[in-house]
Amino acid sequence: MSDKNVADMSFEEALAELETIVVHLESGSVPLEKSIDLYERGAALKAHCEARLKAAEEKVAKITLDANGQPDGLEPVGIS
């Protein structure tokens, strides 16, 4: 596992670490206290991945098209 701050991770880094955590937890060979730590880290990684995906989806959804149907820019994304 990485000691890297979750907020500083790319989507791919966070997802890879989350997958590793799931494998460890599913193995059943991790002591209880370590399982709790891994679960908490996994929850933070999951939330980070979801936020990165949502931001990417919003950016793609806001791509504007010109009269020929070709991408020509982005509309600002409103915060909800």
C-alpha cells in the first residue's frame, strides 16, 4: 500500500491501490486492526475515484458542438 495522500493520486493510482486493498481484504488473512485500516483507506480511495470520474463525466458532457456537429469548445460546468 502507498503512503501517498489520496488527494494527490491520479485516478489510475487510486484505482490500482483500491484493487490491491480489495484483494487483501477478500483473502481473509489480514488481522482485524489492519483490516479496519485497509477498509478506511479503501473508502477514501473509492470516494476519490468517484469524484475524479464525476469531474471527467461533467467535462465530457459540457463539450459544445459547432454547426457541423464537431467539438468546438467547452461550456463552464455549474457547481451543484
